[in-house]
Amino acid sequence: MGLIHFLIQHRAEVVALTTQHLLLVLLGTGAGVLTGVPIGILLTRRPGARKPVLAVANIFQTIPSLALFGFLIPLLGSYGIGRVPAIIALFIYSLLPILQNTSTGISGVDPAVREAAVGMGLTDWQLLTMVEFPLALPVIIAGIRVATVISVGTATIAAAIGAGGLGTFIFRGLRMNDNQLILAGAVPAALMALAADVGLGWLERSLGPSRSQKGVKVFKWVPALVLIVVLLIGVVIWNRHDGLQPNGRVVIGSKDFTEQVILGELLSQQIERYTGLAVERRFELGGDLCHRALVAGEIDAYVEYSGTAFTAILKHPPLADAREVENQVRREYAERFNLVWLPSLGFNDTFAILIRADDARRWNVRTLSDAAKVSSQWRAGFGQDFMSRPDGFAGFAKTYHLNFNGPPREMDLSLTYRALADHQVDLIAGNSTDGRIDQLHLVQLHDDRHYFPPYEAAPVVREETLNRYPRVRTALEILAGKISDADMRRLNLAVDEKHRDPRDVVKEFLSSLSTSH
């Protein structure tokens, strides 16, 4: 009942995300059909090419979806984030079953039937359209059926690159440890896959060999289908490229964790309140997609952390001097990217090395140097970001001479808190402003060797945007120094543990700022 209540209460967002998901599947699989079926037919006329073509399609099929998205992002340039790479990925994944079933279905037509058709004087085109294609159509539809079901599942991953869809609920639920949110994305996606399977299964049966004349009619629909899919793809690309930043609108981005969604909403509401501009929200972008999108002009602003900018983006070794880090980041962002680094919001979200409170008392551990003495008896678990960053695990373990009981378990950041609380690991790297630290009775160990650089949170804005809308700078600078570490923890806790809508949490916070002045 809780899930049904959630779906009803958030029906507008559910409908929007379901529509996005369906559009991704239709465009990706539709492009696969319009490409795979003709190539599959061609392979029946060029048998020598069948094995190498299917081998290439099979190789693409084995590439993990997130890896494929990663390959596409730099190749597509300004189109590398959002729906376009998602559609291309779904197109690639749909090719193998469509190619395979098309070539198998047509090649499997009874040779006696084919010989009889040729004996009646049919041309190769007539043989294909009047005999082979109608008889092979059920097998071809079966391939499309498999491709569609695969696309529905794969499209959920596309939320990680800002393509929207029902995966947005799933990722959000994992981050917030909210099974209801996970189900809100998973159940409609499963129903969509089931509907596609049943619907195409019915079509497959209705176009059986005894109804071959229907297959001829379906073949005649192909030009119209090509035109429709091309138009749909054109609309998506047009909106993707030109629709993001029309006159009087700015686009705010965020990374894919709770604090970033809150901060993205904070910038959005602040701009709306003080400038009257329309704001489009492009939240929950994974990895370094926010920076890439900002540089490419796909978003206008987001909140970044000084230490992250200094090490992960500018590729400098970690530096403990907060003022020097901020000055250098501000200067290099302006010179290299034409981006403006605005004053800090007031809090420092550094990496928090966390253990359970009872372990801290048991082992008398207060600092990371203390932890090094007992680390051989502990299991560690870290987010993928921490494992890969230059200011992450490798340098951290070397600085403190840490030697854990086995290799660290690598998982999504939001899951590390659950793993620590459930005694699946004994030490994690969280965020110092995460409200779950107090909620789960965790202890943050002191970085006594000052390994981690400062991570002051600050808005980063395209210079072109500030020149076009000077009021945006004024609006965002009002927030300078207004959020303390404790404030950020409370905001994160309200969303993560109390499951409140970030929009409502931010609205209340901004109202409290207004009444206090």
C-alpha cells in the first residue's frame, strides 16, 4: 500500500519518468529494428559476411552498459550527456538479437518454397517481400521482442548519465536507503518489460506462417516507420542541443548523491527567487559529468568542492592549505575553462573516515594513526569514487600505512553506510556532512597527518551565463558563508533518513535564512 500511495502522491513525476523511459526504449530499439532488419536481410544474400558481422555485434553486446556510456561520452562531445548517448547505447544492445533472428528466419525458409517461387518467375525482391519476409516474420518479431525487453532493463542505467527514465527512482532509492523509491522505479520498469513481451508475443503469433499476407503488409509499413523514428530522433537531438538554454532560462546541475541534489535545488530556488528566471534542473549526473556538461555549455552552474576541483579536475597533488587551494582553483578555472568560482557556501565536506562507535571505544581509536595499528583486523569498504581519485584510497593508505584484512570492498557510496552499520565492513570513507553519521552512531576519525585537502563547497558558473544574466551572480553570492557543516548535516538527514522532498527541505531553509536577516 505504501508503494501505491507513493505512486499516486508523485504521479506527475512517475508519468514523466515513465514517458522518458518509454521514449528511450522506442528510439533505441526502433533504430535497431530499422538498421538490424535490412542488415540481417543483406547477410542472407552475402553469407560470407554473416559470421564477422554477428561477431562484432556480439562483442558490443558484452560491453557493460556503464562502460559503453563512458566510451560514448567523450566521442559525442556536446551531445555526450543525456538522451543521445543512451539512445545510441540501446541501439547497439538491440542489434544482436535483431540481426541474428532476421538472418536466421529468412535463411530458414524451406528451400522447396523458395525454389517454387523462383520457378514462378519471381524476382529476388518479390521473393523477399512476398515469400521470405512474411514466412520469417515471426522469428524476426521474436528477436525484436528480446531486444525490447533488454532495452527496458538497460534504460534504467541511463539515469546515471542524465537521460532520465525510471532508473532515476532506483538510483535515488539506493542513495537514500529507501526501498519504496527503488520499487517505484523497478515495478513500472518490470511492468513495461512484461507488457512489451506480451504484446510482441501476441504480434509474433498473429503473424504466423498461416497469415503470411499480413507479413507483406507489415513490410510495406517500413518506409513510414523509418520516417517516424528519424523525426523522433531529430526532435530529441534538437531539444537536447537547443532547448536547454533558451532566453530567460538557466540550467542547474548536480552530482548523483543527496547533498548535491540538495545544493542543486538550493541554487535553483535561489535563482528563481531573486532573478525571476526559469530554471531547468539536470540533477544526479554521475562521475565528472557535471564538470563536462558545464564546460560543454549543457548546464550553467553546479556546486563543486575545492579539493575535488584541485585534485580530480585540475590534476594537482593534494594540498592542505585551504586558501591556496581556493585561489589556485579560482584562477585556473577562469583561465582554462572560462568558469567562475564563486565564494564558498560556508561548509567543508571532507572525506570522513568512519567506524562504529562501539569499535572506537573497544579499540580506543580516535585518529587515523590509531586506526593504522589495528587495521589488519578490519575490513574496509569504499565508494568507487574514493577508490579511483588521486586524493583517495591509494594515497590515503600509503600516508597512514594501512593494511586491511583483505582488499577493500568497492561499492556505491550510499551502500557503504549500510555495510558498516550491518558489520559487513569495519571502516568506510563517507562525507563529513552526511546526516547518517549521527543517525547510525558512527565516529569520524581525525585526519592527524592532514592528508585530505579542503573541500569547500562553492557554486561554479559559466562566465558567459553571468555576463548574460548578472543577477545570477548577485543571487548566488547572497548564499556565501550561509551554510555551516551542521546545517548541511541536518539537510542531508532530512532527505536521507526522513525521506523528505529536497524541494521542501530547501524551501524551508531559504525561508529561515530570510527571516534571520
